Amino acid sequence: MDKKTFLLVFDGLNHENDYDRIKNFIKNGSIFRSWWNYIPFVFLVTTDMTPRDLARSLKEVTGDAGFLVIEVDPAQSDGFLPQRAWEWIKRREEEQDPRNEANLSTYSRRH
């Protein structure tokens, strides 16, 4: 199965979603090839899993609290984040399309 990038968004208002527990699960989980987190309760991860299998695995740390798992195309991203974040996204973009030669040299992708 191919490595895919997913956006994981957790309901930070639900007390069952413990931020440190979620982050440790993602950081230490063997199911994730890489991960990034800058915004609380929002993660970008790469994995070989399907969205359904990934969601089932995340239930271990979320209980009945809400969360979203959605596959994303790193090449189709925009926003205002630190340079380090765009570098992580750029690497995922290159992994998914090795022919992509876009240059990422500014603080934000677009203004």
C-alpha cells in the first residue's frame, strides 16, 4: 500500500481528547511514518493505512470523543505557518510526486 498523508483533527473541547496522550500515540506509534503538529489538536501524518483503519486505531486514545481523518494532497495546500511546517509539507509533496520541483523559499506559501 502507498504512503498517504492525512489531516487528523481532534475535538479539543471534549475532555476525552487528551492532547498529550494523542500526541504521544502519534509520536510513538509504529503505524505513522512521519507526523507534524503546530496547531493544537491538528496533525498531519503519513501512513500506509486506510482512513478507516487509521480511525479505528485512533479510537484507542479518543474513546467516544470526536475526530476527523481525511486524506490530503500536500501539493494543494496554503496558509500561514512557520517555514519548518512548509518544509515538512514540501517533503510529503515530493514523496507523493517525485517529479514535483516547486521551490519552497518563503515563510508562507502564498499571501
